[in-house]
Amino acid sequence: MTMINAYDPADATSVARPERDMIMRRQSLLGPAYRLFYANPVHVVRGEGVWLYDPDGKAYLDVYNNVACVGHCHPHVVAALAKQASLLNTHTRYLHETVLDYAERLLDYFPAEIGHVMFTCTGSEANDLALRVAKAHTGGTGFIITDFAYHGVTEAIAGMSPSLGPAMMLGEHVRKVPAPDAYRGGGRDVGRDLADNVRKAIDDMREKGIKPAGLLVDTIFSSDGVFTDPQGFLSGAVDAIHEAGGLFIADEVQPGFGRTGERMWGFQRHGILPDLVTLGKPMGNGHPIAGMAARPEILAEFGRRLRYFNTFGGNPVSAAAGMAVLDIIEGEKLRDNARIVGAHLRTGLENLAQRYEIIGDIRSAGLFVGVELVRCRASKDPARDETARVVNGLRERRVLISAAGPSANILKIRPPLVFSKDNADLFLTALDETLAEVGVS
């Protein structure tokens, strides 16, 4: 199975010669497992704010990269990185105040019950660590995920990431449940359905002698198709895993750090208290820092039995980058910006939906938006091919987004948090032109 929105080397007619040569060189050096975005891959050499620039200086509006959450190459992050790198960068087996200052400040954004944070380099490592902690605390091995989830690339976590494709086999002790899709739910209570399905997965585990350890959920269901509402629908599923003696792990790698507007974390929209929370590269604006926050009583058994060490997880340079990101989120009021600009963007999309029948559903929280494209609103038949043409049509207009969902028919929109109303209007104009060009109605 090819990656959603992947470049197909068999169809390279639209790719300029310099980029074709670079692609051949890349394949020769990096091997066959890597993938590129877009039918015509983008060659970028510089970034600033919400813009990426190609070698000719042409600007591309970035409406996709949540990793550079406070904007590409934000000068405050760059200065913090350079300053700390000029002083010291080493591991966490030495004492260093910056690491402790950052941990203390980061934990202030969580409910009081979450009192520890452990640092890694990637979200994959953070999720892998959360699995180890959950197993140590519960004595179980079974985990529940959603049908088209993505949680990372380690051996264990890739086995909990069905969006990687059918060749990526699920772990033996992993069970899938349907994502909470209100659009296709026929008016059913998606929260109740999700909780019922979690209980069914738990029952299946127990029948096979597997003790439940945890429910691992991306709190905005990014890869499943972006499912945001109604707020609170996750609470029943959390209750179900707790009743079974397992933990709830909130994967905040994509929805975290204010992206959903107002609140810092996606789980807060549902009024729930996670046992473990995993964080990823947005916390360093792309610098490789990630982490896992935990309730102290959950971490106690893991800490008693095992030691943890990650050479670069939580190093002083990473901590300085993380501190700078928090400075910017607060100083530039980016949570408010995500709420305000996100609402403006949604209104614009709703206006387009009145003119284009292909827009079947719009789901959003702040600056995380999913737009489901369908061939027929009545049947809700996924418009997979049309979605690919829209994504690539936007790319030709130098606007970058991607797609999500098992049918790859959901426009996945998650720009840097510094995205403005003017940026949103530029995107909406490009989308309008692209939908007209694709010939949908």
C-alpha cells in the first residue's frame, strides 16, 4: 500500500529535471523505504513563519506542518538553540538547571495530578516509553488503538500504527476499535459506541488470556480522519479501560501545544485525566525533543524496577528550544490565535461547502481541520481520486496540505500556529480555484 499523497516514481512527467535528478540520487543513497509528498515533489531550501521557499525563491504557503508549531525558523527559538549550543550540550546524567526549569514549566500546563515528565527525542520514543510504563504498572500486555491510527515507528509502536499499511502487522496483543466518526455514525452516540467497542476489545483480550494494559489514543484522531466533536466523547472509553485495570495514554504529538485552541492539550476538550501523556517534536518547533508526562503513582513501579536513560532526550539544547516555544505560545497568544483563525477558516470552508457538493463534512478544533470529500453527499462515497487531485492542485498553486483517513479522502489542514486570517483567506482562494479546476461541484 502506497503512502497517502505519495510521489509515484512511475509518473514523473511533471517533475523538473533538477528535481528528477535529486530524486534518483535520493533513492540511490537512502534506499527504497522513504517516500516523498505530491505528484510533483517540493524542493525547499528555506523556511520563515508560515512560508517555505524553493531554490528559485518561490514561496509556498505551509498549511500542513504542525511540527514547526510557532513558525519555521522562529528567531527566538533559533537564538535559544544557538546560545545553549555555544555553552553546553550533554546528557541527563549530569545536573543542569535548564532541563529542570523546562520540566517545571512544562508540567505547569498539565492538571496537578500529572507530576513527572521524562524526555525523549521523538514521539515514537515517547509512545514506546509509555507502553513500557503501562506494562510495568498494570502487569498487562494488551493495548487498544483505533482502526487507522498512527503512533510512531519503533517495532512496538509501528505494530500499533495501522495507517502504515497492511504490510505492517499489528502486534499480537493489540486490538483495533472503530474511530468515533459522527459523520458516518447515523446519528448514534459516538462516545457510547467507542466505549462499547473498547469493552468488546477488552473482552476479546481476556478470552485469549491477555491482560489489558492501556488504551492509546491520538486525542484528535489525526490519521483516522480528524474527529473532534462532540467534546467529551472520549470519557466513556477512558472509564472502560480504567474499569479493566488499564491506563489511558493520551497521544498529544499532533493535537498538543495549543493547536486545538484555548486549551493546551487535546484531552482537555473531553474533560478527562490521562494516566500518561505523550508529546512530540512541536514542543521544540522541529528540534528533536519529545516526552512523556505521567501521574507519579503510575510511574512509580517502572522507576522502582527499571532505570531510564536517553542520551539526547532532554539535553540542555533541547530544553532551551522547548522553553523558547513556550515563551512564544504565551507571548504571541497563539492559543487564542488558533481559536480565532481556526473559526475564520472554518467559516470560509463552510461557505465553500455551499457551492461544492464534494465537501461532505468539516471537522475542526482550532487550527486542526479535516475536510471530508465525497462523491455524493447522500451515499457519502469517499472521493479518493478527487482528493488526490485537490491536494496536488493546491501544491501547483504553492499551497501545501495533505490527506488523511483510510480512504485518503479527508483534507488534512494543520498550519503553524502563527497562521493568520490573511493566510487562511489565501488558502481558501486557492482551494476554491482548485475545486473548480478539478471539476467537482
